[in-house]
Amino acid sequence: MGSCGGITGEKQIASVSQAHHMLLAPHVWGGPIITVAALELDAVIPNFLIQESIHKSGLFFDELLEEPFVWYGGDLLLPDRPGLGFNLNEERLEKHAVRR
């Protein structure tokens, strides 16, 4: 999602793919925010197949979130909370800040 124009770009790619009867297997890279945004978008793409990602959940990603990702049977579950469903833990995030 981060390399194709964000949410709008990926949704456009998904629509063109669907028109040609193709499944979508997007790749997400980066931190927990882009991962969560990708999961929310995946949930509304009718031709979604699988979300490729680097596995950081349970490690660095969960350290930065107030509530960690939930995995069930190999699937990353969508949260049932409003918005993107996750909040960053500001205190933990601060220790990774780069100062100039």
C-alpha cells in the first residue's frame, strides 16, 4: 500500500484486478500503522486473497501498540474498535525516537 499511492491507489488496483477476474495479494511493509490500514482495506476488497507482510507482530509491532495484534489459526484478526482499531503506545514509541 505504501508504494502504490496509499489507500486510494490500492483500491484502484483492486478494482481493475477485479474487473479482470484476478485476485489481489498486496504486500505491506513498514510499521504497525500501515499494517493496520492495509488490513482494514483488505476487509473491503472483494477479490482479496492474502496479505503479504513482514512478521513483526509479537515483537516490535506489538511493543508499539497499546493492544497487540491478535492471530487466530494463521490469520491476523481485524479489531472491533473504532477507526483503525489500534492506538500507539506513546511511551514505548518515544524510546525509539531518533533525535538530531
